[in-house]
Amino acid sequence: MDEVDAALDEANINRFRDQLRELSIGTQFIVITHNRGTVQAAQTIYGISMGSDSASQAISIKPEEYIKQPELL
């Protein structure tokens, strides 16, 4: 899904996020978004960033592992 949440207000983002969580029990979703509320439903976050050599590099973050990092505690 590509930015399907772009026009949603906060209340509807919360509903959308809850539906994603419920449906993701049996289905995998790939969602392209800039919305923080939608990102909160993600089990893995992927991004593309420019490296020091100006080449694109893919990064991935699993929120539950990121939160457990000692420097964040």
C-alpha cells in the first residue's frame, strides 16, 4: 500500500493502525508511509538512506530490538 493513510486524521490513523495489526496476524503488508502513527504498527521498518559514498543503502529496524538498546535506557 502506497501512502493510503496520507489523507487520514489522527483518529482514523489509529483505526487504520489497529486494522493493520489485526489483519497482519494472517497476512503480510508492505506499507509506504510518512505517517508516524502508521509506522507504530510496523514489525520491521525499512528505509533507504544515502551513505557516506553517496550511494543508496537499505536499512532495517525491528522496533522491539531498537527499544532494548542499552544506550536508549
